[in-house]
Amino acid sequence: MPASTPAADCFLAACRGLPHDRTPVWFMRQAGRSLPEYRAIRGTGSILDAIADPELATEITLQPIRRYGTDAAILYSDIVVPVHAIGFGVDVRPGVGPVVDQPFERAADLDRLRPLDPEADTPYVLETVRSLAAELPVPLIGFAGAPFTVASYLIEGAPSRTYARTKALMLGDPDLWFALLDRLADLAITSLRSQVDAGARALQVFDSWAGALAPPDYERYVLPASRRVFAEVADLDVPRIHFGVGTGEILPLMAAAGADVVGVDWRVPLDEARRRLGPDAVLQGNLDPAACLAPVEAVEAAVADVLRRNGGHPGHVFNLGHGVLPETDPGILGHVADLVHAHRSGD
Amino acid sequence: MPASTPAADCFLAACRGLPHDRTPVWFMRQAGRSLPEYRAIRGTGSILDAIADPELATEITLQPIRRYGTDAAILYSDIVVPVHAIGFGVDVRPGVGPVVDQPFERAADLDRLRPLDPEADTPYVLETVRSLAAELPVPLIGFAGAPFTVASYLIEGAPSRTYARTKALMLGDPDLWFALLDRLADLAITSLRSQVDAGARALQVFDSWAGALAPPDYERYVLPASRRVFAEVADLDVPRIHFGVGTGEILPLMAAAGADVVGVDWRVPLDEARRRLGPDAVLQGNLDPAACLAPVEAVEAAVADVLRRNGGHPGHVFNLGHGVLPETDPGILGHVADLVHAHRSGD
């Protein structure tokens, strides 16, 4: 990279661990309920309806870029969009999350998971990506749900705290489990590839709930499918980010899945994450979203602590450790973005 | 200990890391909805009403001992009992959890947290403990909520996934935070001491949600109060157990709080826990409760894995990594208890 990196390229350089001028920052769920301009246009229906409206989804994706000047945009979409689009019977209930009419239970349910044809099944996603690629001053991050996390929604039928049914199927019927994850890996791969073809310049795979698993279970039952997802988008030559919450114990296994960037929640300080993953690990994170509800002095101290623990490593994309909480003051997030930008990479 | 330890003493010996004959086992929430005999007598009201009925609470506590032959009983109670008893205005809503009419917000709310007078405020708890101490063939574990976890209920007003308000108060008003935790530590200490005076032979402190905190925040804002709780019951000379879920990152800090036994959830294999805490650490855990929903062969493999990772260390109390799930088949838990008992300590 040249000594002075164009601002729009800092994010991509950081994802590669290459030198660049300023620490890039974006916020998971930066486009969402915390923004008054989002609430003004979002409407009250299912998020799946909003996602299916390319004009609306484009505008929602752009809102935080205008407000915060973040260094990457993330497509306004949802990890259940592909399974919804192929007719599995999933909806996203406001205030609840993904719900499934007939949860996945048996081998016959595999037939409800046919391959995704992005142009036919999710044309609205591609149209949104194309319009964003034309308009955005920064890279667009496309994304998909990792096989485990999507499987957990399909099996539980609703958000769960215990993932009891998911684990019971995983441990009790490994053949069916692996067949399910194979289908979901295919869906993720097809969706991710189509997003890059349409103009996305980076990818994030959300395995949000993988941290619920014991490490040996993750390694045996989840890692192979996730590894295949990352391998089968490697040729696209865009940075691949891998994220989950509560993943401290499985962090080395998640890194072994092959992403370029490992997302870390706030429980694992960045210096500790590099002790586990190696000194050259490229990390994304990891301010506690709840810390953004504290007074500004406490937020500033927390931001400084994240930057200090990164220790000037070029392989760092600043982010929260999970999504923006709806009650967050956007003014605070703007201040966080400014603080990160004022911090020169390498310091 | 003699070469042949009386069965009733295996639990206490294991808590001290002393040699004994068979690995002791009990299950968090062993007295609860998974048992048909519990559902038959529990009724439908608040758990606080059931707890306030010593005859009923005694019977419920005894049920799993009769059924499973577990090596310890845990008092049928709830961590919000002391704050409820002093009139803070907390209830436990069936299917939801603790809810608070007027959540803790400001310094004036400290006045709602007067000291506990166990004989006057919770006579039913002491009566239950006394009757159990007379009837039980195994030690009774008394318990209390750790200051952080109780504070999270009082501040959030309802169960939370983010602990956003709790963290905002903690980071935003440390003086008030420490004053609150100080009151809650006093309540825990008074309650724990009264339970031992009445006949409890071990104590567990539940900091169930402390794993939501970043380690530096735990160390600064939570550890001092928890340390005081353990210090101020040390003279009672009963084993003290310290438990939370998702605590992998803070495990050494939790151990530093001074308990005799550290509870470990299923995310941290026991061998890894001893790498973090030292080879002589006494551990409780850590079968994934969800694993008990799998077919019996998978359950057996999971039990064997826990025992193998303990490696014959005498300082091991077998347990689940969190509470029994309500949908668990009691027959499976009985089988788990038998498997553990068939395993000789030291193997």
C-alpha cells in the first residue's frame, strides 16, 4: 500500500493485515433501529418485506455511511433470506426474531432445502447490491449465516437460549445433521458468490450462536461445513470475515475454518485473542455494545482500551463485539467512529 | 480420609480435593420441572410461594435424592428470595423469570435494600433447611446469588440478553454501582450464614450471568464484592462453590474470588479449566445439559468425556454445566448418576 492509503481502501487493507493510514471502523447492525432516519422509513412489517424492496434496502444501507462515515457498509438483509426465499417457511417476527412454522425434524425436511438460484429466488438482493456498489463511497460487505446458526433457527423454530433441540439432533442423528449442514453450506456459498458477483467487496459469515457449543462438538459437527463455505468463496479474492458471540473457547477452531478476519466479541480482549490465534491474526471488534450506553467519558475509555489492546497491529477492523443495541444514541456511535478515525493505525 | 469413604462424605471430600471412593454427582436444578413428581405437587403459582412453604420445599428438595441418589441436595429456593423478602418488589413470573416492578435506577433505591434479618424475613427458608438437615442422607447445599447477577435482575427489571442497563449503570455511575453491590454482598453473606447455621453443609454462589462481562470489567466492578462474600463465610468451614455460565474468559478471576470449588460450564473442557486455574483446582461440572436430550449412547459418550478430561483428579464434583432442562428425561439423568457412580475416583 502507498504511504497515504485512500480512505475507502483502509478497510480492505486492514482485512489483509496490510499497512494503511487510519483504523477502519464499522458497526454490526449500524443500519437499524438506533437511527431515527431508519425508524422514519422502515415501516412496521417483517424485515423480510423491507429487504425485498431494493430502493428501501439501499437507502437503509446508506444511512449509517452518511451519518457516521464508517469505512464499510453492510448489506441490509438477514441471514434467513436464502432459506426464506426457497420456501422453507421462515419469517422474522418483529421483536422476536426468526420463527419457523414447521421446524426441521427429519430427513424428509431436507427436501424443503433445495438449491438457491439467486437471480430467480433473491433478485431483490442482487438489485440492492448492484445499486449500492454504484453509489457507495466505501466497500459493501455481503453476508450469509453460517450453517450451524441457520440450522439452529430451522430446528428450534424460534430464538433459543439453550439450543437444546439443535444439539439433540446433532448428537443424536449425525448423518441427518451433516446432511442438513451440507445443504445450508451450499445455500451460503451460492448466496455469498452471487453477492460478490453483484458488487460486494467483502464477505462476513455470521455464526452468531456457535459459542453455545463445547469445543469438541464445534470441531466435529460444525467446523467442516464452515470450512467448506470459506474455501468455496476463496477464489473470489475478497476478504472473508467470520463472526460469532461468546466464542472465546472455540476461537482457534473458528480461525481454522479459514476466514481472513476473525470477529471477536468483547469478552476476549484483542491482545488475548492474538495470544490464542497468533501474532499476525487479523481481528474485527470488539467494543461491548452495552458500553455505548454509558456516559461519553466511559465510552471514550472503552474505545481507547480496545485500540490499546490491538497495539497498533494493522490487521484490525474496529467494530462492536455484537450488533448495535436499539437504544444506542447515534451521537455516541458517531463519536466512536471519530475517535477511531483520529487514531492512526500503528499507534 | 479413610480408604473407604462413606458415600455421604464423597461430595465433601471432593470439594476439598481429598481422596474418596466414588465421584460425587448432583445436578443443578435437579429439583424441578423435569420431574413428574415435582410437577404433581408444585402448583402453578410463583416459585416464591412454593419456597415459602417449608413442607413443600422440603419435599421438592428431597425428590431428586430419592430418585437419583445424588450425593448432595440443593435447597429449593431462588436467588431473589432475600431481595424479595426485604420488600424490594421482585417476583418470579412462571416461564419468564425474575421481574421487578420498579427497577433499581438511582441512589434513593439503595434505601429499598435494607439488611436481611433471616429469622424475621425468611423464617420459611430456615425451617426448610432445618427439616432437610434432619432428613437428608447427603449434605445440603445452601446458596445465594452473587452481587452482580442479583444486581442485573434489579436493574434490568426482567431477564435480559444484553445486560445493557446493568452495564450502563456500572460504567456510568461506579459509586452507585459499588454501593449497590455492597448491599447485595451483605444480603448474600447474611443469607448464606443463616443457611449454614440452620444446617447447610456446603454453599454455592450463583453468578450465573457474570460471563456477559469483559474480563477487565469483571475484575474492576464485580470481583471485589464477590471476593468479600466468600471471605465473610470462610470461617463457617463449609465448602464454597462459585458458578456462572459462559465464564471461560473470567475463570481465573472467578477463582481469585476465593471459593473452594469453581463451577465450569460445558464450553470449557475440564482439562482446559485446570490449565487455566492450576493443576490442583477443584472443579464442578460440566456436562452440557442439552446433551442429556440426545440418545443414550451419545449421553454415555459425553459423560465419559467429562470423566476422561478430569483425569481422575479427586477434586471433581460431577454436575451439568448449567441447570437441568425442563424437557429432560429423568431416566437419562438417573443413568448419568449411575455412570458417574460406577466410575471410581482416581480413574
